[in-house]
Amino acid sequence: MVRGAARVVAGAAEHDLAEGDALYCSGGIRHSWQLLTGDTKVLLVAVAEDARITLDD
């Protein structure tokens, strides 16, 4: 997390992340993000042959 806070659901686990935190998800783990503050900035790095990102409004 660059700034702000987010809740990440990865598989059956839920993680609350704040500035400076990081989360690693193994391949094949379904995950979703919910931004918790209006100023949240996330740096997302994905390394995969078949990565797919969807953004919900």
C-alpha cells in the first residue's frame, strides 16, 4: 500500500492493509480489493501468463 487502506479477501482469508503493508497471493488464489479510504493508492505488480484484472465501480 502506497497510501490509505484497503481490505483484501484472498481465498478464505481477509486482510486489512495500511500504508507500507504488502500482500503476496499465490497463483490460482482468487482475490478482491475494497478501498477503505478515499485517498488510497495501491501499487499492484502481477507476474503471470494469464493474469486478468477487472475493475468494479
